[in-house]
Amino acid sequence: MTDISAAFATAIQLLITLDANLIEIVGLSLQVSISAVALATVIGLPMGAALALFKFPGRGTLTVMLNALMGLPPVVVGLVVYLLLSRSGPLGVLGLLFTPTAMIIAQAILVTPIIAALTRQVVADLWVEYAEQMRSLGAGPLRAVPALLYDARFTLVTAVLAGFGRASAEVGAVMIVGGNIDHVTRVMTTAIALEVSKGDLALALGLGIVLIGLSLAINAATFTAKQRAEAAWT
Amino acid sequence: MRFTKSLIPVIAALLFTLNAHAADDKFITVASTTSTANSGLFDVILPVFTKKTGIEVRVVAVGTGKAIRLARSGDADVLFVHHKPSEEKFVADGMGMKRSDVMYNDFVMVGPASDPAGIKGSETAEAALKKLAAAKAPFASRGDDSGTNKKELGLWKAAGINPKTSSGTWYRETGSGMGATLNVASGMNAYALTDRATWLKFKNKGDLAILVEGDPKLFNQYGIILVSAEKHPHTKTALGQKFIDWIIGAEGQTEISNYQILGNQAFFANAKPGS
């Protein structure tokens, strides 16, 4: 109990004093996770829509695989990216290991299946509704991809947020490919893991509270923006 | 689609700024152990070096076994760990240049203050381990191929006991770092072997206390090695050597000896002059 109350006190203290280390860590966390989600969105939206609209052999298998990949274990993704980016690996010459870029790549791999799979479902449902209408207008699946993505944009925000939730909360992948280097690759989740390993449970939980608060703030901001946009549209 | 297209320059810019940040700095990567990082030593001595030389030191703190693998893959410029036989093998394999002693401290055996197995005051670590095995007292092992884990396994072997056959019963292998293992020991009132620095800094001690210390076999030597540029031409040999020269030189050694945790000297500098 003392640890939990101490954690809230620590969280409040960190926020009130705007602890310089905390700001740096939060800033990097946001930079990494937002970049990863942006990258995953650019890949995942068209990928999901294409999978929903184009008929080709193996589409069912691919859909099942994509859905299964939503459960990719971060540690495994981290390990694979590590092996690729290690100096002894195929992409070692790029010197990206233990940099924020490596963390973005790992998180983007984790998040892309989530965004793509959710997009596929949303677009497939819309297509059932609109298929006949679009065909009568002479619009094939290729033309329908951007149209349906645009039509579903408000729903797709939730898909992107789900991806962001996954990215900002995972620790396994960024720990391996980032190395949790102070001032370079230390983000919220790896900082929490570090404090746990130092036995400073109050500080670890305090950081956890800040992370949850941050996630809450981002979701609230998105929710408000979405509501305004919807109101303006209808 | 307009939405997704507008994201591309944003991502490009983000990736670019991140990379620019990484490329501009003069830095080396040091693969080291959790004990040196968790003890707070690096937080104190590295800024002194960086201020003097302008070289940033990026520490990846993992177990000794993993640190050596990182260095073998060429993912670090300098290796700074604590298991002499593994370090010497690393050099003998041509992966690293010369190995230098840096500092030492010692391992201690901790356990519940009530000490149900009665190991307190044991003359040797071996005697204590024999008592633990006989009592089947819960023991939290690192189980992660770290320097501390290698040390612990060596002590069991010397005591003529193979604890792995009891793994999952009283012998619990956590497969994680020193702090995480102490958290487990603290949670289940188990015994554990830990380096003294991590123990001093560790905040979640619960009912644990030091029970056995002072056996010469619990000596804990740290060594530093420059990763060979022959195997990995991209390593920053010149900058790495500067760091090694500093840490085994007068200034680095003084900084190490001056570092205290709660009034206790955490590490004892013992580099040989001119080595």
C-alpha cells in the first residue's frame, strides 16, 4: 500500500516539477510511437483496403494470417529486427541498431498488422453496402479503395488509435533494438522496466501513471477532434 | 488517400531528424553489465569523461553473457563486464584486443533475516550453499548466463551440488537481471547471490539481509576490452581506446573509488598502472 500511495505522490511530483529527464523520455516515447504508427498507417490502410476489395486466390489465408499477426509477440519482433540490424546481420552496414530509428521500425512492424486487419474489416463491411452502387457507377475495386477509406475515415481513427496503444505500451521490442540507453533510446516503458529492476517500485509505478495519463490525453484529444469533425460533416 | 499521402513527408522528416541526431554526435557504445549501470556508477563517472573529451558513452546494460554476444556481433565498441574466464576467451578468440582489470567489489549472499536455513556466519560460500541445498531453502538464481550467474554456478560446482536438478522446486531460475531477481527473492523470501553494489542501491529489500560475505571466493573482478577492429572494421577503436585509457588511468580510477552508495564505497579501483 505504501508503494502505491508513494507512486501517486511520485507521479504528481514528476509532473509538477516538469522533471527534465521525464520530459526527454516522454518526448522520445511520443516521437518513436507516433512515427511508427504513421508509418504503419501509410502501409496498413491501403493494405487492409486492398485485401477487402480485391478477389485473388489465397485471400482467405492471407486474411487469417494478418489477423493472427495482430498478436505478434514484441520480444520476437525485437529479436528479428535486432538480428537484421546487428552489425553481423544483413542490414548491419546501416548502423541503425540502438537508435530511435530501429525502435520505430520494430514498432511499425508490430502495429501494421493491427491497422491493416482492422481496416480490412471496416472496408469489407462498407463494401457489402456500396458494392452494387459503385459497380453501377463503373468504379472497380481500385477506384473504390480511396473512396471507401475516405468514407470510413472516422472509424479508421479507432484502428490507428489501437495501433498507437500497442506501440506506446510495448517494452519487449524497444528494449532489444534500442538498448535502453540513457538520453538516446530510453522511453517510458523501458524506463519503467529499469526502475523495477532497481527495486524502486514507487518510481516505476509513478512513471506508469504518467504513461497512462499520456495515453488518456491523446485519446481524449483524438475523440474531441473526431467529434468536431463529424459534427462539421453532418 | 490525401490523408495518408500527407503523412509521408512527416515520416520522412521524423526519420531524418532522428538519424541526424544520431550521426552528428561523437559517441561510443559500451556493452556492460546491469550491476555497473544499476549501481549508479555510470551516472556519476561517465559525465566526467564526456565533459573532458566530448565523447558520449552509450551504455547498453545487459548480463555479461549477452554483453559478450553483443560485442562478438560487433554491436559495441567496448566490452566492460565481470567474468574473467569469459573475457579471456573473448580475447583469445581474437574478438577483442587486450583485457585490462578496472575495479573489483564482492558478491554477497542475501536471504531472509530470519534465516531458516541457518547460513548466517558461514565461513565459506560453499558451506552456505550446502546448507541451503540440505534445507531445500528457496534460492532465486539469475539463470541468465550473466557474470553473477556464472559465478553462482561455479560456487555450486565447488560445493559438489547440481542445483539444476532441483530447478522449479527450491531452486528458482528467474532468467532475468540482478534487480529483477532480487525482487523475486524479496517477494518469496528466498536466498540469492548478488553483487554488493546492486544490493546497496536496491530499494525493495523487504525482509532480506546480507547473511554471508567476506569469502575470498566471492571476489568480483571487472575487466574492460576494446572490440577488435580486425573482426569489425566499423568499430570506433580510437574513441574506445580513449575511454579505456581514461578509466584505467589516474582520473578514472579516482572517480571509481570515490563513488559511494549510502556512505559505502561501491567499487575498488585496481587497474595496474601502465597496463
